Amino acid sequence: MFTRTIAPPGTTIRNLILAAALLLLALAAGADAWAHGVAEGDKGYIQESSGVLFWPFVYLGAKHMVTGYDHLLFLFGVIFFLYRMKDIGLYVTLFAIGHSTTMLFGVLTGISAIAYLIDAIIGLSVVYKALDNLGAYQRWFGFQPNTKAATLIFGFFHGFGLATKILEFEIAKEGLIPNLLAFNIGVEIGQLLALAAILILMGYWRRTPSFMRHAFAANVLLMTAGFVLVGYQLAGYAVS
């Protein structure tokens, strides 16, 4: 078990509310530019392309991951209290297995869902992990959910959300499987690059005396970001 129970530090409630409000505004302002899935500029390329295009799809996959704030927020929460590379590798691998499985399955079978609702569940995955880091489940319900199983399950939803987006773009059948595999390779490359950057920043932060003092505030902000993502997607579903 790697979840730590962290109590609110001496930071005032006013500062937490202000920080959460600023985060909400920042995410709301950039929601269209950072929407989950594939950027509109890449949509036309995917629709107009046919045949095997290995490296372009590797690039698109890597770009999706390093600009996918929903994935990055979830990964940030997952590794927040993981210190050993063995543990980090295990959890990231579980997420990658889940993400890859449903992405490939969804596109190859043509099975899709309502994108807004899938993305809302992805936002809930961020909320779940923030609450887990805060020790909320132990305090509220007296038990700790299986963190490995949760990481794998939410990986399924993350991948299915991407599959739903790709299906909307009507990717060409010619070269479909090689291109999907290339895209998935790019996703994993992007995940490793993003993870490396997060770990470097976390490494410096963890060495400072402020880490445990600010851990509560950081996870409150993470939870707020998750709720913003959920609200944004549900609002989009309501008006669509």
C-alpha cells in the first residue's frame, strides 16, 4: 500500500480556495485547446491519410500523450507517493496495458461510446486518485481500495476514450492495424517522456521540507482539476 494519509497543514482555507479557483479558470480557459483525444489540426491529416504511415502516427501518439492533461494529471496522482522505480514501473505498466487494450479493441471492433461521458469518467479517475492520496477512503469507509486494480481499470477508460475519438475521425482501413500500433507506440513513448519530466520535478520537490506540508494542498488542487474536467464534459454533453 503506497497511499499516505495526509492532514491539512497550516495553510489557510482562503489560500486553498484561491488556488483552486485559479486552477479552475486556467483549465476552463484552455479546455478547447487541450481537449482529450486528438487535436483538430491532426484530425484532417488522419482523415485524409491512407496506407501505412508508421512515423507520422508514432508522432501523433506521442503528441497525444504529452499534451493530454487528463492522462498527465492521473499519472501525477498515481506516482505522487511512489518512490521506488520498481513500484513506479509497475503502476505505469498497468496503466499502459489498460490504455493500449481498449484503444486497440475499440478502434478495431468499431465499438464506441458517448465521448463526453467517457471523458467525464476519466475526470473522475483524477478525483479518485486525489482522494486516495488524501487517505479519504480509509477515513470515510475504513478500507483501502486496491490501487493496482484501480489503475488498470481507469487505464481501460482512458484508452476507450481515445478509441471513441479516433472512430469519430473515420481513420482509413488501409494500413489501419500498422498505423494503430504505431500510434500506440507513440503513446507509450510520450508517456515515458512525460513521466520522466514529472519524476524530475517531483524528485526536486520531495527533497525540500515543504513537500509533506504542501502534499495536502497539491492533492486538493488535483481533485479540483478532476471535478473541473467532469463538469466540463457533463456540460458539453448537456448542450450537445
